[in-house]
Amino acid sequence: MTSEEFRASLTADAPPQGLGALLQALWWDEKGDWARAHGLVDELETQDGMAVHAYLHRKEGAEGNANYWYDRAGRAHRREALSDEWQALVEALLARQI
């Protein structure tokens, strides 16, 4: 799946079949369901999981919590604009099919 196909899937009521939890979280976040997105990553202890977790807390406005998760994730995906960070996360995860 390409990032364009991923973005196009946002018109559906549910994420495409076969997406891992991290891509599902970003999908639900973009659909406006932050709580559902956060629930998918809350217990993930992988670097990618912590990066998505950090992004979600930053979007929520919880900078302290976001910074904690960015530190744990190594800050690899943080971007100035939230939309750019979302895109970077989606592209990285799709490239590795996570």
C-alpha cells in the first residue's frame, strides 16, 4: 500500500484489512478518533509504537507526555507541523509494513 492509497482509504468507515496496530492508530487519528488511536498504542513498547504514541500526545496538547515518548522513541519522526509528522510516520510504517 502506498501513502496515497492509505490516505484514500480514509473515506471508508474502517481501516483496510491487514494494517498493523500502528497504522490503524494513525488511520483512526486522522478520522478524528484520538481515543481509539491512543488505545492501539498505549501498551506498545517498540520504538515505532513510542513514536506514534508521542505524536498522539503532542496532537492532544500534552507536551510533557509527548516529550517523554519522543525521548523513548529517539525522536526520529518529529516534525514542525503535525500533518508532516503524521505523513512521515505513515510513510515509514508502510515502507516496513508495520
